[in-house]
Amino acid sequence: MMASHGSSSASPAGAVPRLEVAADAAGAARKAAAFIAERIREASTQGRRFVLGLSGGETPRRMFRELSEQDVSWADVHLAQVDERLAPMGPERNLAMLQEGLIEHVGLPAENVHAMPVETDDPVAAARRYGEELRIVSGTPLVLDLVHLGLGTDGHTASLVPDDPVLKVQDKDVAVTAAYNGLRRMTLTLPVINRSRCVVWLVTGTGKAAMLRRLLDGDRSLPAGRVARGRAVIFADRAAAQQVSGALRYPA
């Protein structure tokens, strides 16, 4: 069952994320995948292409596999990356996770997969070209139909981490971060994430409980707290939602 969780009375009208709490991580992943698939089907029935931005990390692996089993017209989908490590191709790359969990299992045309060009000596120029590539698909300004995000234990989302200069970027759709856990990353910026038609968060595990509460409370000191709230849907498990007032009244 869907539930709305309000932040403070200072939140603007309508700027309240929708929260759905599942019994466990598998249930949250299944619900998130079903929601994304339904949005794709809506676009297909309207004869529209669907530009989908997916994040990496461990949390969405199950969601990717669940999404691969949905009845979706993948020929209508263009897949973009939300962020990626500046590193050679390997198991830690977000693209590798996407390929293993989703791309290899669905009929997504190769030309519809827009991988971030991170294996380059000039990542700043590559980030600019990636923004141009996505604008060819979506139009100008760049507006993605749906962006999937995760939530880090430090409050980061995408590769927008605390105190990184990229948090202040307003004139670029794609940018390159400073080093984080030893690697620089390419990431969509806050302006393009906030222009997206829908944001889907997948947040699971006890370790995310404090950050989920702060996200729902609209804590803008967190990078995640700067993401637009009015078109956001959060899929969480009970463990992640344990600190959210009233959330456990709505288990799946």
C-alpha cells in the first residue's frame, strides 16, 4: 500500500515523496521494478520512447533482475547511466552490474544503451559529449522519464557525495567528481536529476535507516536531500524504514 510521509510544515505544497514499505529487500526490489515497468508501458501505449536512468551499487541488483522479468517493450526504452566509476571495465563498474542483471536478459537494442564514456584521458570532455548524446535522445533541455537512485550511508546519491564541488554545478547535465573511495566518477548533476519526470529511490537495510529518515525530513545538508521531492517515490524495506514515523503501518 502506498503511503505519504510528510516532512516539516515548511515543505512546499506537493513536495512530499511517496513512500512504500515492503516486508524485506526482495519485496522492495519487486515493487520498484513493477513501478518502473508500468511507467514504461504507459509511454509505449502513448507511442513515446522512454529514457530511463539507472544507478549502480549492490542494492539494485535484485531490482534489475526483477525488471528483466517484466513484460516491457524494450525497443521503446533508452537506457542511460546515472553514474559510473572512471575505471577500466570490470565487475565493480556500474555498467557491468547493469549488463549482468538487466541488459543481457532483455531485448534492449544495442544502440539504446547509452554507457558513460569513462575510459578516456579527458573525462570532462567525455562528460560533455555524454550530455549531448542524451539530449539527442530526450531533447533539449535533457529530461529523463525516470531516474533510479540509491541512498548511501553518508547521504550521497548518484555520485553526488558530501562536499564535492559537483554539488554546486548548475550549467552542466553531466560532470566529473573529485576522488571518492579512491576513484573519480562521472555523474548526472542535480539539475538534470531534478528535471526528470519521476525519481524512484530504492533504499534497503538497517544501515540506511538514519539516512532515510533524514531524506524524508528534507535534510538539505545531505546530497540526497537536494533531490526534488514532489515527483519522487521511495521503495524501502522495513529495516530501512524503522526510524520513519508511521512507516511500519504500511507493510507489504
